[in-house]
Amino acid sequence: MAAGHNEDRSAAGATRRAGTAAALEADSRGVFLTASRGVLRWAGLGVALMALIAAGIPGSARAQTAADSAAALDVVPLDLGEIPPDDVVPMAAHGVEKALEALPGAITDILKRSGVPGAAVAVVYEGKTVFAQGFGEREKDKGVPVDTDTVFQIASLSKPIAATIAAIQVTAGVVKWDDKVVKYLPDFTLASPYVTQNATIGDFYAHRTGLPLAAGDDLEDIGLDRGGILTRLHLLPLDAFRTSYHYANFGITVGAVAVAKASGETWENLAQRALFKPLGMASTSYRYADFLERRNRATLHALVGGRFQPLYTRNADAQAPAGGVSSSVNDMTAWMKLVLASGRDGKEEMISRAALVPALRPQAFSGPAATLDARSSFYGYGFGVGVNANGRTAVSHSGAFALGAATNVQFLPSANLAIVVLTNAGPVGAAEAIASQFMDIAQFGVLHRDWYALMHPVLMHYYDPAGDLVGKSPPANAQPARPLADYVGTYKNDYFGPAEIRAEGGGLVFHVGPGHFTLPMTHWDGDTFSVAPRDENATEGSLSSLGFVVKDGKVVSFTVDYLDANGMATWSR
């Protein structure tokens, strides 16, 4: 969700208010919601829709809020009748053929309804690519069409690819899923000495170490690199080890870095040698610089003022294993075939079943069922896992950058079938709807619901503004601020690093991080100011307090509310 920048901007991750938003990962979906101090982060986008997809093709989808209450999405279950002896409902006669026939029209319709400028879609069936096509434009209003070689930033779809690479190394005997990370990263630490010494590569890939949701994404937002972020994760509070689930891009990044260290290579070089080159994925890379070198590449489109606009770029190198892949659907089909073939590339076994199956089976509850008649959703090692209403295991993941990308892949292993959808616009449910509509028809022979109408409202909650001052106005009788010079200075923070309050243009600005992250401050009331974040951690209308603490007439500290999800956003003199 990512895994989410995050991979996604999530980290990766924009902050969102809790409401009924879902942690997709689709990301990457009943739908699992995680809230902290009333906000959601884009990091979960990779897995949330998966619970919708896995729990409802067709069936009931449910949302679990932070308070563990269930909110039905009014999806009508389909009576599938008696389950046959093999516990799996047979595929509809000619279902895949019908789904392929309907696919171009469905894509065109959903792109039109959503306003997404461009997409590329591919289907793999019984070891062959049976559909691959581009739709729309690489950049809005430029007239250059998307084709099957157009390279997209795939965001959290990078996570199952990272798991595939790790499984290759497990097969080669370089690492084991159960190897402790400190075996390869001896200087790495977390808040708990026990977790530090016992957390495995698999624990990090399954988001079950106890790291909080979107851990480290806020550091990526202010410009820290991968090393700077990983060395600060020990400052974050941990939830229960191996019994909690919190989607975190930099958690998977830790696991991947350990695999790379064991291999004696950088992660980017390992991916190229172990997976991309052997499969002929010549347009695929974990390096943002490689993406920029592709002439046939898709432009990101962010949703601003209700319209998709090509405004931003997104460099996800810091969290590359979790969100930094760029690829085309032609390349992605090679990877999908490898997964469906249980790790075989033709006659060659690249991945043993013993290494691959653990990644594609449940390792953590990503969406525990909230009612007796709901299905739970799970996370493996970099893959989302669930069981469809027809009894078939489904494997999937979504990816998203709020700055302008949304992707989805769905595998139906029992039918040797998979679909991937890459789009060049922020997440609005289009990618998931295209893939889910295809899988609906392929399994049942008919379309049971309007998947875009179901998923679009859920995704749109990610665009809710963030901050404790959203929708509020300064008090009519606001107290005056102190002389601005009283607030100016450098303040310390172990997690984010030092920050400066500067006097500029007759007012104050908040400045932090090596990325020169700067927010203008507006007086609100007394020693409280407001800031309006303008990165992927907050959308239009976001408004947060920046409140100073004064002792004995001197300003001693300040807290930025929207950055304080984990209690880390207080700076002191």
C-alpha cells in the first residue's frame, strides 16, 4: 500500500483522515483500515482493495475501522449453490473467452468515467499472453498513445516483484525466509532488542514486525535517503511482534536490503541479474534514472481540482524494493508467467516451490473478518492473498502514487490466469475495477456488479484533506502572536532531524530535512500557526497546526500535528 512516494506519494505515503477509507494494496482489499491520530497513509494503498477483490468476486466486502467496527459496502452476495467436492466452483464455460471479448470495452468505459488519461493492460492464460494493449495517452492532451512497451512507474506492484527476487535467492541457497535480518545487517536496530535480534526477512516482507503503518514514509517526504531512513526506524514505537499487521514500505525495504547484502550486491543490481535479465525484461528497472531514460514512458497525473493533471514527478529510489519499479505490460507478462508456472521459466526452474509457495500463502492477517459471514484477507511475503466467493485462492496487489500512478495485478492460480493493469493517474479505482471486472466474467461468465462504482468511492477517501485544522477557521478573538523573532531558530528532533523556523517575507516558514522541505506558516491563535502541506502526504484542503510551547516566557519547542502520527513530530531547542 507496498509497500507506499509509497512507493507510493507512499512512501509513499500521503496522510489521510480515517473515515471509511481502505488500505488497498491493491496495495494492493472485507477492507482493512488503519488509523493513527485520525489519519490514514497512502502506504496502505497497495493492499486494501485486495480485501475488496478477494472477499467479493462476488461476495460481501467489508471495512474494518480503527475501532474494529465493520461497515458493510452494500455488496449483494451471489448464491453460488452447492460447493462441488473439490471445494472450488468450476469456471464458467468460455468464461475467459467472454472476459477477453469484453475487456477492451470495459477499459475504454472505465478510463472515460474516471478521467484517467492512459492505461496498458495484459492478460496471461495457460502460459501465454492472450491480451496486451495500450489505451489513451502517455500524457494528457499530447496525443502520444500508450502502447504495450510504454513504461509506467508501478508503485507498490514492486513488492511482489521484490518477493520474487527474494524467492530466487532462497532457491539459490543464499538466504532463507526465516533468516534473521541482523545476520546480514548487524547494525540494524528496532525499538525492541528482542525484535531486533529475532525479526526475519519473512517478517519484514509480511509487514508483521510491529513497525507502524507507513513507517519511514514521512522521512522520505522530507528528503532522507534509504540509509538515513533505515537507521532511524529504531526510534519508532512497535506494535505486537508477529501478531500485528501494519503495511510499511520501508519494512519490505529492510528485508530486501538484507537479501541484497547476503548476495553481495546492491538491490538494484541483484534485481537486474536475478530476474529482469533472465526473463528478458529489458524495460524494467528499480532505478528512477533508468525510467527517465525511457523515451516511451508514461507521465504521472495527479488529481487536482477534480481533474487529472501532469504536475509532478516521483523518485522512489529510497524505497525502491517496495515501490521503485518501472516496467511495461510486455515485461510484466514475463514475470506473471513465471509466478503462474510455480517458478519455472520454460524448462528451467528459477524458483523452487519451497521458496515460492510461502510468499503466496497467508503469513499475516491484513484484513481480519469483522463478522461471521465475512472472509478475511491476508498478506504473504509481498503478495496479497485471499479466497474468492467461489472457493478459489486469489493473489493480488495494487500500487499507487498520489502524485499520479495506480496499478493492479490479480492472479487466479487454479485457472492459470492473471491480469495486470498499469495507469498513469492517481488512484481512483480504475485499475482495480478493470482487473476485477475481467476476473468476474472469467470465473462466472457474466458481470455481477459495476466494479468501478464499488471501488471509486472507497479510493476517493484517500483524497480527504489531512490535519487537525481542516474545515476550521481561526478564532474570531484570536490572541496575538509573540514577536516573530521569538520563534525563529533551530530546533532538535532525533527522528526527523533538526528543523528551522525562519523569518521570510514578513512571516515565518518551517524548514526541515535534506530535501529542503519548507512550509509557510500562517498565524492562527496565540502561539499556534497553521501550515498547509503540499506533498503526497496531504491533498487539497489539508491544514495542520504547528503549535509552540512557551515556558518562563521563552519558546522551547513546537509540534507539527499532521506529522505526529507516531508521536515523533516535536522539535525542541
